[in-house]
Amino acid sequence: MAIRYNELVRSFIRTGINLRLKRLHVFRRKVGLPRSREDLFLDFGRTNSASKIYGLYSPGFASPPPDGPDNMEVPGFPFYAPRDERRRALSEPLRVFLSSGDAPVVFTLGSFAPQVSGGFYDVSISAARASGARAILLTGPKDAARLSSSVGPSEFVCHDAPHDELFPFASCIVHHGGIGTTAQALRAGKPQLIVPFFGDQPDHGKRIERLGVGFALRLSDYDLKNSTKALAELRDQRYLRAARDFAISMRAERGVEAIVDWASGGR
């Protein structure tokens, strides 16, 4: 039953991806490449003669899958490092908040889940208050407008802040387990509580637990009692030590560089 369910979900995802790849097909025609029927997100080079497939995540986070392509390598997360003039900075009000007290808990649902946040942020505010912790709620615009009038001096609500700039200031990070958010939290060396919504997020939560840098809590269990207990547990220094150690190990990884080297001729 689970396999059939996964196949159904996969078919829906494949349809949605193909609808969004029209611009790629137009570009391929423009540069003289033939039309490809390969699903670039789900087929992973199985249907063509690609000389190399990269799994763009940390090998410490997950090993290459045993059923993956033989020509697959896992060099590390592809962190984006924009030029200085394009780098997004923290807003001045957010910087003032960060400098005015203890390191806050950051609650975020990344770039997708804010559209379906449900009661996540309401529970998060209550849990932070019950824990005596300062909190930053990085929300979507609708939640930011809704919550702004109800936050106190120990809470800050915003709908736009770069994770790579914000996370290093956090005491811990509570999020949905999207791979980008998970990667940035690992990079920042901070303990994590993952509250998965769907897809690969439960798997990321399990991997975080195995690394010892945090743990996961089912969305249906994310209430005041459980979230407050989870925040208290994340204060245990073993999570912080493990997170810092993993962040150090990631510094030697070359996710983007490996692809650039390959694309520039070092194949």
C-alpha cells in the first residue's frame, strides 16, 4: 500500500515538474539541444548517457543511495555565495533585536511551507514564552501581518531574512525539514527541531537524529506541551557540541566547486 501511495505521489510531482520545465525546453531548443523526456528531478540521469551525476548534499548527512547511478558522487551541499553587491543582509530592526538579548530560537518554515503554516507559528510563540526564550518567527507575509500585533518585546516577526545570515545568531532552529533549511542549520552549527510537513522532510528529521544534532517531532504532535519540552531538551549541550562538530566537518566539502571543476574540463 505504501509503495502504491508513493508511486501516486511521484506521478503528481512528475506532472507538476514537467509543467514548470517549459522554459528549460525552450532554452534547449535555442542552444541546439534535442528535447529531453528525462525528468531532471526524479530520473537522475538514468535515461541518458550523463557522464556524472552529483548528489548535492553532505556525505556526512547521507551516503549515496545503494540503488543510485554508478556515476554518482556526493561532494556536499551547494551553498550559494553571492557577490557582495548582491548579498542579502539582515534588516536593521532585526539586527537591533539580535543584539539586545540572549540568542533567540528561530522558527521558520523555509520558502514553501509558510503557505500552509497552520498553527505552527502560534504554537511556536507560546512555546517560546513558556520556555522563557527569545524568539524570531520567520514567516510568510500573511502570518507576519497576522502576528505582528500580538508579539511581545522578546519576539520578532519578519517575512524576509537570509538563513545564512540569521542562523548563526540562533540558539537553536525549529523548522519543517526542507533540505535547504536543514543544510543552512547544519552549516550554522546549531541544534535543530524538525517538524516535518510532507515529502522528504520526515527522512531529514531521522537523519538529524542519527547525527545527534537535534530531533524530529511529528506535525500532529507539535503542541504547546511537546514543543516546550523539545525546546528544553535542545538546551542539552550535547546537541550543540554535535552540531558544531558537524559544521566544522562540512567546511572541507566542495559541493559547488566539484561541479565547476567538472564543467570546466576536469572530468
